[in-house]
Amino acid sequence: MILSDKKIRELVDKNNLIENYNEKNLQAVSYDITSSNVIQVFNRVLGTINLRDKASTSLANKEITIDYGYKIMPNEYILVKTKEKFNFPAFLTGHIRPRTTFSRLGLILSDQHINPTFSGHLYLGFLNTTPNTIEIYPNLKIGQIIFEKIEGEVTEELLYKNKIDAKYQNQNEDKFISPSVADEIEAEYQRILKRISEK
């Protein structure tokens, strides 16, 4: 069952469902989510990124601030951190949907599913499929979230907050990594790769 505007507002008031809530973003059966001043861009990494190696995957991208906007180049993919923080109860799930305006423009928002008891900001993928440069900036409506009530009770150990591998729970809360630090990490990684290749 998809929640109506009245039910969304009720959960915001009673359960703090959406932090940084803006009444103007509330729609009939959804809520418009907005961009923060933080995005993740992708590094050029020598060699192959091994999906089983956390050190390798952690170097794939870095966070930067975009207080004055960011130009998404043709065929570039970025992750945009939401201004809103979400606090999902155990009986609720969510789904991210793109804005029609962006889809028609050729800026594609990745679909995303939010698990019950997830808490944190979302990082949403944007792909510029056009031959044009597109500028994004903070406080821009970038998509919409639909809330859906779960039928039945979820097994306690399967709730997102109880999963050992729930790596996106409260992701990067007050842990912004500056581009210079990310560059240092990448440089160290490249030195390690070079030593390995010389053996």
C-alpha cells in the first residue's frame, strides 16, 4: 500500500521519517527529494577495481562539495547526496523514482530501493547521457520517493539495522573526506600497485 500525503506527514511528525522535511516537497503520494552540497565523483584508477577488495572499491570515487554547482560532463556518472536524511520504521520501505523533466533531458536517475529500518542520507546515481554539459547544484529537486507499507512483519534479524553488512546505515555522517585526503589515499594505492607489479 503506497502512502498518501497525509500518512507521510503523520510519519514525519510522529516518527521523524524525513529530516530536513519541506512541506512544499510533499506530493499526493510521494515526496520530492533534493540535492545537498555533496556529491561523489569517480577517480581514474590504474589497473582493475576488484569488487571483492574493499580497499580497491573505496578508491573508485571521492566526495566533493558543490556549493557553487557542478558541471556533469557528457557520459559522466556521479552520486548525489540527498539533503534529506531518512529514518525508516520496520513496517515501511521506499522506492526512488526519477523526475520526468530530467529523463526527457537525458539526465538519468538510478532506481533505488530503501530497506525497512534504514537510516541515513541517500546517494543517488546520475548519468548524463547527452552530448551536453549539465549543471547541478544544491537544493535542487532531483527525484521523488514513494513510501510503501509492508504487509506482514519482517524477521528481526533481516531488518537493515540488524544486518552485519549494512554498510550504508548512517553512511558518512559527519565524515566528509576532502579531495586532498582522497588524493593521498589514491596515491598510496598506486604505490602499492606499482610495488606489486615490480615483483
